[in-house]
Amino acid sequence: MRKLDFNRHFNVAGNPEHTNILLLSDLELFIDPYNIANNLKDSIAKQVYIRSKAFLEVLNRTYIVPNDATNGLAFLSHLQEANEYGFGYSKTNKGKGIGPTKAEIIFGSLSSNLFARAGVSITNEAHNVLLLVKGIGPDNMSDTLANVCRDIFAEFTYRQCLKYGIPTSKFEIEYFDAKSNCWMSKEVELPSYKGKRIILVPKFMIGGKRAYTSAYNWFISSNYLSKEILSGTLKVANPKGFINKLKDGTRKAIIKNINKHFRKPKGELVDFVKRYNGSLLEFQTHVKNNFPNLSDDQLSLMLG
């Protein structure tokens, strides 16, 4: 039996901008900050990027750098599991909150990160936090973006409802206001199912559980470490294990072996960032060129 999804229930035809979701359970999908950072020509992506950056700037500058756990946890306690989006690991919409447990994880993770603790600006960007901060995975980051930018996504949802003739009702939502640097509430019009509000997200912003740690390690091995080993600037104990000499005399780096030997866990990727200036921006472009967006066919399979 086919599962009940948003588009089917509300008779949405064609190829809408929003991600179709299930109404009775979650899809294992996430709002991916790399998809946002790589699409800043889109007005919604730009709004979300600017808002999330403002939120992280306040969090890092005001609470992480001075290690103000008491007020920092209170600030993060406004984050709740974003049930109305229909994304995440849980099989049913149970409405668990991020905090206080996950608020403690987020605060502790950023406090343990060398760059965040020092106030380095790259940790004010959500995609860099997802890549570099141990303990913050796609679920926590997706929930954070969903909470911080709830009003932006609510406005997008309302426009989709107007376009497709979907009925809406008044709901009060909470979001982070970048002008006041405070959490605010407002009344919005949203669709609902069995009394529960629904918020939609543009399809291009959504991704699965991408292995960014592994991808960045491979990127560094391919574009930096391999060149250093071939040129001799990086001395290794057993060069033959990392360089393959072809019959014509050409020397080729064995990326697989280099990556296996030099790869780092997520919490230590900052070492590569410090060593290879510019690698984060280059990796962001690499993600754009090599990590395709979720296709309609893939989404259809997930919807069942």
C-alpha cells in the first residue's frame, strides 16, 4: 500500500519546487548546508545562508569563545526537533526536542573545536561546521537550520500553497531574528494534516547522509598530499607504497594508499585546513561538481 505523501494528499501536480514528504513518518533526508552555500544565486538559499551565519556568529562570539555554558545552553534550548518538516532519522513524528541533551552536544562540540573556540570565522558557516566539528552531524545541523530559518521556510511554504491551491491555517512559529539576535515568534499561514503544521523546503536544499569527512580526506589526498609525495616535499618512509612507476617511467600517486595512511577523523580535519590554505573553498566547489542533488526518481523511491 502506497504511503500517504504531501503532494498526493493535496493534489499537487507537475514538478513543484518543494520536496515532497510523507505525512505519517519522516524521510531520512536533511537540509544540507553545502547545497545552500553552493546556490547563493537563489534568493531563499541566500536568506538561509545569511541567517544561519548570523546565528552561528552570535553563538560562537557570545557563548563559545568566552565558554559561557549557562547562557549558551539557554540560547540553544530554543532549538527543537523540527517535526513539521518531515526529515530525520526517526520513523514516526514523535516530536523529540533537541534540547537540553542535544543543546549540550552542540555547545560541547563547538567548545571542543579549535577554530570555534578561537573565534575563527569559518565556523560561522554551517557547511564548515558540519564538516569540521565532531559531534555535529547532518541531523543536528538540519534541525538547527530548520529552527533558525523557520520563518523563511514558512514563507516559501505559503507561496507554494497559494500556487497549488492548498488550504492553510494560522500557526505561531519561533525563529531566530538576525536584527535583534534573539529568538522571536510570529503568526504565519501554513498547511496542516490532522491539526499538525507542515513546512516545506526547496528540493535543491535537501540531501541524504553524505560522507563529507571521507570526501574531504580523499580530496586532500588527491589534490595536496599526492603532489607533495611525488615532488618529494613530503617525506615518507616507504615511497613505493605511495607511488606507482609505469613502464614509460611516469610516476603516479596511489591515492588509495595515501588516503588510508594520512586520513584523519572528523575532529582532526582542522589540521588539514590549517596546512592547506584555500582547501575549504576548493572542497566546496568539489562538492557542487561531484555530489548531485537528490533526483525526483530517488525521492519517489523513498516515498514508497
